[in-house]
Amino acid sequence: MPRLKINWQHVPLYTLLFMFAWPWLIKLGLVGKSATTLHWFIAVVYLNYLSFVFSIAKGQRLQNGIHPAQAVWLFILSNILLIMTFATGWQVFDVYGTSAGCANNIDFLDSLYFSTTIFATVGFGDFLPCNADGKILFIAESIIGSTHFGIFITLIFSRVIFPSTSDK
């Protein structure tokens, strides 16, 4: 039986796009909205994020001649899509609110702002998770946000510092 040949050059973009599309399936009502769905949302985001990181770690993008400017754009794109994915998750699951209380947060700009402050590990405190599910989502986003920059820089520069034998 023939083995499936994965084109690793396209995996980071596909995983990022799928990660961004998944919460919109919930928003459009194609997937139900519940605590279980939230846990699946987090699992899917993590699986997609890990496949994104490992596809870069695989080195195929760099071995095929990725330019440093392309690496920067990939980093920027991944930041934007991760923040927008979590912002959509915050809005869809409605598990955050102000310190005055939790109400229906229908403004996407508030969700985007909250997601950005978590991802950047700033945390101004003007929005807070409302319940245990919100805290789980908060933890999930803060872990990815705090490690994303370090992982990306490590993966990119490890190829420069320790080039493979095929790069010579």
C-alpha cells in the first residue's frame, strides 16, 4: 500500500486556516455550543498549533529556501490568526465579561481586545473570564501566547545555528 506523502511546505498555512475556520463553524450553528464543544475547541486549536509548530520544526520550509522575510510574515500571520481564533472563541462561548459582571458580549472588538491582551500576556484586567470554562480558555490562550514567540524564534534560528547536512 502506498504511503501518504505529506507536503510539509503547505501544512503551516492549512493548519492556521483550519484553526481560524473552526470557531466560525460554531458561530454559524454548524457545531453546537456547549462546555464540551469548548473543550473540543481548545483541543482542536492545540492540535492545529502543534502541527503548525512541528511542520516548521520538520525543517521542510527552511530547507526549501524560506527567506527570513517569509519567516517574519509567517510569524505575523500566525499571531493574527491565533488571536482572531481565540477572539472568536471568546465571543462564541460568551465566557468573559467586565469586572462589573458577565453579560452577553456581542461586540467582536471587545473579544479581539481581550484575546490580544491575553495572547500578549499584558492582561489589563478590564475583562475577566466568568466561569470555569472561561478560565480554561484563558489558560489555553495564555500558554500558547506566552510560548509562541519563543518557539517560533527557536525553530527559525536553530536552522541558522545548526544547519542540516543537506543545507551545506
